[in-house]
Amino acid sequence: MTPASYLDLHQEFSSEIEEEIESILERLGPSAESVRSVVAELLCHQKMKYPLSVLPLVVHGVETGSPGPAVPLSAVHVLWWTSACYLDDLADGHGAHTPAGLTPHEALLAAVVTGHVLSLKAIGSRRIPEPVRGALTDEVLDCGITAAQGQLGDMRADVGNVSRNSVVTAYREKSGAPFGMITAMAAILAGAEAERIDLWREFGSVFGILWQMFNDQEDIASGRNEDLLNGTVTYLFACALEDAAPDIRPRILDLHAGARTSAASRSALTGLLLTPAVLDRYEDDIHKFRDEAHRILGDLGGDESHLPVLRQLVDQTSRMLVRPGDTAG
């Protein structure tokens, strides 16, 4: 039966993805028992809320009609993002809860091994033909550099000079690069031509921007407000600052600085971010990225039993989760 959504596809393949990850850990051998143990703790601790590990499955399905051969790449996705999310929490300084049974230093080491060693180990799966392993390895290594560049840009952002364009650049690097990596890897595994591989990488990059904007909204809607606590410069913040009247701009910057320690500042800043004018601008830009993702999918074409999964995922990711009047928790 053709999957109706990415959640259906995940339900179909989740056990295979887990088995693939277990196989990677087993291949480390008996001398790496401690490594296996700390990685297993991190994987259990850092569960992904949304199972986007299906992305390489869908891309491979679009290219060939068969998603199954891309299961090792789904393992790469899980390993890479498990590491990245934990390291991101550490960099932000809030919300990085150490997995039970591990010290902070053990958890940090587990994150480095998981994302930057085991992701490469996954490419050695017997299910991946040897001739494409070099190209897949290059994708992982290139992504690591680009994503680090984006994360550094995020951490070093000059809040006073932030713009929507500067935030998109950071999003394209820190979130777009990993999604572009995994979609390009799936296309490489499927034997796609270079032009199609580049298109899949661009689709993943645009999708990564959309996903980051979705994640930013969810942070506010959930009441976690980790971006405000961390002083993160989000696209929504850039929309508010770019369009602010000269007499309001200093207040926005002051509230942004105070939001790290003051609940009153977080609440006041949220109110300014969630005005109708700011949200209209934000929604218009989300729709532009959504339309770009759909345009790329239209140019790609492919197996029509799998393309709708990606179209639905783009639309779901492009929803507005915050509205005027919402308040900080």
C-alpha cells in the first residue's frame, strides 16, 4: 500500500532503521563497549519529535519507486541530528539535559562520536554499493563544515545589524545543509544524474529553512521560549527588527538583551514579535519558501506514488503555529 504520509512511511520502516543503527553499533566490536554504551544512552535520551529520517526513503522512492534501499541513509539522518541537537543545546547554554547515567563530558563525547564518526560508519553498510560510498562520505564531511559555519554565524550574530537575509544565510547553513546532504545522498544512492542530485540538494536546503522556521514557531507556541532565553536571532525577530519604526527599534533590542534573564522582557518581546504586521510579513516569506520547494519538486518529477509525501510534508512544515495575541510562557 502506498504511504499516505511521512508518518505512515516511518511506521513501515522504523524497525528497519533501528536495526540498521544497532548493526552500526555492533560493527564497532567488543573493544568499543564503552562507546556503544554512551551512544545508546544519547540515542535514547535525544529522541526526535518528528521522524524526518524518512526523507531519504521518500527521495529514493521518487527516483526509483522503491524507498527501502535508503534505510542506511535514514540511520545517517538519525545519528547526525541526534548529535547536532544535543550540541546545539550545549552551545545555547539552556535546555541541554545530560542523559541519565552519563556525565556531561561523557555525553559530549557521545555526541561527537554519534554525529561525526558513526554517520560515516553507516555509509559502510553492506546495503550501500561500494562505488558510491566515496561520494556519500564527501556529502557528510561537506555538510559538517557548512553546518558548523552556520552555527558559528548564529552564535556570533550582530543583533543590531541583523536582517532577514543574514538569518536566511545562517538557516541555510545550519539547517538547510543537513537536509540538503541527506536528500542529495539519497539521489546519489539511487543513481541519479548530477543535475538531479543538485536539485535534490537544493530542495533539502529550502526545506531546511522551512523546518527551522517551523521549529522557531513551535518554540514560542509550546511556551518553551528557548530562543528568547538563549538570545537566538530568529527569522521572526529579524522581521520585527527590520520593519520597526526608529523609536521602537531600540526597545526591541533592549528586550532581546533582557529576555535571557527576565520573564517580563520575554513576554514583552513576544508581544512585539506577534503583532499582525510582523506575522503577515513572516507568513508571506514562509509561503515564498514553500512555493520554491514545490517548484523544485515540480522540476524534479518522478514516481507519483512518493512525490505526494514530500508535497504534504512541505505544506505541513509551512503552517503558521503562532498568531497575534499569543503570549510567552
